[in-house]
Amino acid sequence: MSRRAGGRDARQKARSENTLRWLPPMERGIPYLDLLDHDELLRLHNYSMQILEEIGIEFRDDESIALWTASGADVTGQRVRIDRNHLLELVHKAPESYTMHARNPERSVTLGGKKSIFIPAYGSPNVLDLEGKRRNSTIADFVNFAKLAYQSPAMHMTGGVLCEPMDIAVPKRHLHMNYSLIRYSDKPFMGAVTSRERAEDTVAMAKIVFGDEFVHNNTVMTSIANCNSPLVWDATMLDAVKVYAASNQAILFTPFVLGGASTPASTLAAVAQLNAEALAGVAFSQLVRPGAPAVYGQWLATVNMKSGAPMAGTPEICHMNMLVGQLARYYKLPWRCSGMNTSSKAVDAQAGYEAARNMYGVLMAGANFVLSTTGYLEGALTQSYSKFMLDAEQMVMFHKLGQGLNKRELDEVMEAIRQSEPGQHYLGTDYTLKNFESAFIVPDLMNDDSYEQWMAAGAKDANTRGLEAAQRALREYEHPKLDEAIDEALLDFISRRELEVGDAVI
């Protein structure tokens, strides 16, 4: 009993010490789950090419139309029809993988090929807060989520719009979000995309941190450009693409798919359409700057045909992700999707089922850039503190699952089997004593005590444990180092830009 108590006390003491852990990008060690054979994949590809050649796609921006016209595409007004050979020639200029440099070089990450990274949820105007109340997000919440992302071992980027700080005027909001992502974490981050000027401000702030030449020649962030499905790229997104691609910063070309509403009510047809949309975006970025990193992908939901509401975690979404993964490997592009998604309004069984089913499909499909892996509730309308912590722990386990097996361990383990007689246990063998801490993941937030132990400890459910974990992490948070001169320059830039942009949305 004393040895058992001592072991538990030691584990609790280790957990109470705020030692930051860092997991590198996941190096895939399990097979991909491909749904189509080669001929079937080519057929799906051909349908996408027909969409671009025969129907075309609208680029609602004069500068973009000029670039397409100069490249030799068939342009009528804002409608661009792209020959498949021309399209693929452009797409193949984008790199198969790229590195994002963090302000702390130890946090730099490479994605593409068999390397995957995980990123928190994006864009919610609401939070489910530390008291369990749903309310509008604030900049204080944004800072908190930046701190939690910094402390989470399997979060490879701090994120982007961790939540929308509704207490800051829209024209100034991006400045404070960018500063928080830089100040409270030293991992790579995502930039503002809601106007050309906000994208330019983001690049300017990155140059304060890294230097002009470094940003021009290296990638330090990845940002989102959403296609307006069906078949429209609008001026706002294209402006952001032009700014970031010209500066060698990566873009996620992301059709916002509502299966059955913005696409036909068919899994295969939805993928054929989003494939055309995403590839057109990737190709456009190469008109701006050949070789600029571009991530192919999508945000997926299916639509409840009874109510019209978006649904998360349905099997069709898993099928779509697997199809998109196959296509991405065919085009040799890194690809993005979203992970722990749910339509649930609370941290409950529905949230767990939908998030886990969605993320398992993502893992099998082989996505390289997995957004929305922590905190996501209510179809991205709410960011939850509790779910953030529960999801962050789950992503550590998905990280290990995706790495696959250590096939070199079997010979060493055979010696442990020889040390134990039939009917005995392995707890005292040399192999167990050497490897017990790393052999199996032991989660902190999933309770495996007996019923009596659980009751004695307060009978806390998962939501309560997640809230307590978030509160503890925020209490223990320590700033990563940031050069004082850089910090002062960032704050000075924000002050000057706030005076220039004002509060009015134009």
C-alpha cells in the first residue's frame, strides 16, 4: 500500500509541476485508408477538371482576373475557365511540404508528406467560460486560449482566431489578436484575412519579429482563404492571398462545404466540386508567386435536410476526408481539414462522439494540417475552455496512434518474457522498470479510478475535470521569452495603426 500511494503521490507531484512538454509534428507510421482504386480516383479527378474547363469558377476581383488573363486562361467577365494542363502546371509549382519557422526555433514545424500538425479551433464569437456560462468572447479569453495552446504538447501552432474578441472594434481587432499570438506563445501562428490591409498589418508585425528579409524568404505563418462555395473566390479572400503569397507565407485554400446546400447532396459530387475550388485557389497563388506554399483542403459539414442545420461528425464527412486525402496525395500537395468538430452545445456525450469520430476519420485520411482540434463546440460558434483541455489531451493520444508501432521493441521484450515464469506478472522485470512511463499513455483527465475512489474525490465528470485543468494551467502559465525591443516595436506599431484605422467598419 505504501509503495502504491508513493507512486500515486509522485505522479501527482509531477503533474503539479508546470514542466512544458513539446511533441514534434506527427510522423505518420500507419497506412492511409484509401476508398478508391487508381481508375476510380482518376474518374473523380476528371469530373473536377470538367467543372473548371466547362463551367468555370468566378474570381470576383479585377487584379485576379488580370493575372488569369495574362496567364492564358479563358476569361469571360469574372468567370475563369482553366484548361487542366494549365491548372496542373501551376499546382505542381507549390511545394509538397514546407517549414513554418517559429520565433523560438525549437517550435518550428514541417508539414506535408507524412508529417502532420494540430491546431486549435478557429473563429468562434462565443465562449463556454470557466464558470460554464456561454457568452461573447473577449480579448481576455483570446489571451487565455493563446496561453493554453502554448502549454499544450500536441498543439503545433498557437492558432489564429482562437475566438473573436467582441470587446474590440473590428478594424483594430486583428492587431490585438496578432500581438497575443506572438506575445503569449512562441509557436507559429495564423494571420488575419478579412481585408488586404489586415493581412498587410500581419506581415508587418511578423517582420518586426523575424526581420524583413527572413519573412520574404521563409514561411512563418499559415492563414486561411475560404472559397464561397459553390465556385466563387471573392475579393476579400483573394486580397489576402495576394498579400501572403507575395510574402512567401502559406495559405489554406479552403472551400466552406455544406454538403447538400453549397454542394450537391452527394459525397462524391461534393468532393468533385470542392476539389475544383481548392485547386483553382492553389493555382492562383502560383500566379502571384511561383513556389509559394499552398495547402489544399476544406472545411466540411453535411446539412440536416430536415432543419437545414450544419452537422458535424457524420460518416459522410469521414468519407469526404478520405477522398480528399487521396486526391491530395495524387497532386502531391499538403492538405488541411478540421478535427475535433461537433454540433453539440455542451461538453457532453454528443460532443465526445462527434469529435472523436471526425478526428479518427481525419487520422485515417492522413491530413497534414488539422485545424480545430481543441475547444470546438456548436459548429464553430463556441470555444469551450473545458473541451479545449479534454481535446488537447486526446490529441496527444491521436499523435501516438498516428505514429504507429515501434517494431524494434519485440526482441528486447522477449527477454522480459524469459525473466517471468508462467503465472507470474511482469511488473518487476527490467524491461517494465525501464519502459513503464512511456509504454502506454496514461491520461490525466480521463478517470479510471474505482467507483468508490471517484466518489471520494468528488464524483467529478469530464466537463468539471476539464474546467479545473484549464484553471490550473492558466494559474501556472509562464511567459515565453520575447525580446523587449521587439515587444516595444509591436506595441508601437499597434498604437500607430489604431490611430490610422479608427473604430468604424468601412
